[in-house]
Amino acid sequence: MPSRREKLEVMLQGSPADQMLRYMLAMELDKEGHGEEALQNFEILMKDSKPYVPAFLMAGQLLTRLGRTNEAKETYHSGIAQAQLQENGHAAGEMAGFLAALDA
């Protein structure tokens, strides 16, 4: 029986532009301990024509866990700017909180 990740990969092949599928795949990869692959998928989402704001938050958290603090800070800064552009104050506030914790 295929794993959840394998099912998501198959679905994504049929709908490569589906942000939710890519996000779920990135989350599954992270859960399985494949941090670099997860980051690659978050990166795709962050560079989409309409960046997927939750990807910035999750990528920042993953980068922090990997000890890549400067990259996490850059990701949060970019995510806050994108969240503000998309009028998503909640996400901007969340990322600002994580950023402040890194600067503490």
C-alpha cells in the first residue's frame, strides 16, 4: 500500500500547480525527516506567481530546527512582507513572533 507521501507525489504529478498538494507533500517530507526535500517544495511555493504564505512560516520553522538561523530570519522577513501584500495580518503576526524569538 502506498504511503501518504507517495499518494501526494502521484496527485501532484497530475496537478503540479496545486499549492495545497505541494504544501501537504512538503509537510509530509518534513515529518518523515526529509528536511532538504521539504525545503525544496516550500521554496517552489514561496516563488509561485502568488506565493503561498504558510510555506514561509513552515520553512522558517524547519530552517530554525536545522540550525540555519540566518536563512530562517530571511524567510520570515520575506514571509511577513508577502503576508502583508496579501493582507494576511494573522500570518504576518505569527512570523513576526517567530522572528522576534530568533532575535532574542
